[in-house]
Amino acid sequence: MNIKSAGVLGASLVVGALALGWLINGTANDLKSYERSVTVKGLAEREVQADVAIWPIQFTVASNDLEGLYAQVEDNTAKVAAFLADNQISEEAITINPPMIVDKLAQQYGNNSGAEFRYNAVQKVTVYSNKIDQVRAAQSQLSALGRQGIVLSGDSYQTRTDYLYTGLNDIKPEMIEQATQNAREVGEKFAADSNSKLGKIKRASQGQFSINDRDQNNPHIKNVRVVSTITYYLAD
């Protein structure tokens, strides 16, 4: 009986060892397959129209009479406001900033004793509007202010018109879906080329959205872009 029991026990141990080895081998193969992966990037781009315009209109006035300088600034400001109203820009969209006055004789640096005018004023009127077409149409008529004797200063960074796009949240889901689909297509191509199959997502990272001017001549047209990075498992 002891010999028979020992034989059964030995056979059981052998079978158990074989089963354990098969299980370990299968698990090792599974783990090895999980180590195989591919990381791809998916791109989504969309061209949109800006929905907010910030348009600063800046002009300068020079005089030797301070009181007369302020009067001229007020007169020119009224002309600018009237010009904007004539071009369908609402009063609520207009902000008038206090003028900046420079007394050249009071400056500590520079020799301004020979300056023709003692006082110089810079006035800025800012338009903040979501009616892009009206703003651009008004900008094309700015020469009308010049014909009224208003000296516009439009070469500085502070007088650049900014166009904004504020509807990003509305298009985010579709663009993320598009970027993910693009990444999967790239991954499937890679898997096919390596005689593999694309598996489930191992890791995913959504890139930041960027909004840039389409080109320097059309800043009111924006290019929205996002790149998603996704890692997929590969299977035979």
C-alpha cells in the first residue's frame, strides 16, 4: 500500500509540475506580449474664424498750449467715436482711455530745448467687439480720420489689432476624437507593417491645444491644433 500510495503521489507531483510549468510558460508569454507596444501621435487641425476683435485706435496731438492740447484731444476723440458709430460699431464696444501727456521741458533726459512743441498727447480708443466683419470694414475706412486731421499712430505693438477665438470648448470633443482616430490609423499601419495586430490602449496623453494665426496677413482666421500621444499594445 505504501508503494502504491507513493506511486500515486509521485504521479500527481509530476502532473502538477507539468501543469505549473505550462501555466508559468503561458503567463510568461502573456507578459511578454504585453511588453510589446507602439507609441504613435495623432493630429487634429481645424481652421476657424476669430470671434472677438480688440482694436486700439491711437492718435497723437502736439501743442505748446496745454489747455488747447486737451481741447484738441477731446475734439479728436469725439471724431473717432463718430467715425466708429458711422461704421456700425456700438457705443458699448468702445472704451476711451485717459490721454497720456508728456511735457518735454520737464523730462530729465534728452535735450528737448529745441523741440517745436512742448506738450505731446497720446490718446487711445479701444474697440472690443464680436462683430469681426464690421470691425474689419471700419478698419478699411481709417483714411477718413486722416482726412479730418487726426494723426494716427499704427506702427507700434500696442496698436496692433488682436483677434481671439473663444469657442475652443465647443470643438474640443470632436478634435480629440479626430486626433485619437488619426493615432489609431497610424498605429494600425505600423502593426500591419510588422505583422502584428493593434491591441488596446496602454497609455494616452492629450497634448495642449494651440490657436495661432493662419498667416500674418489674415490674423482673423485661426488654426486650431492638437496632438495626442497614444501607446497601444501589439499582439500577434
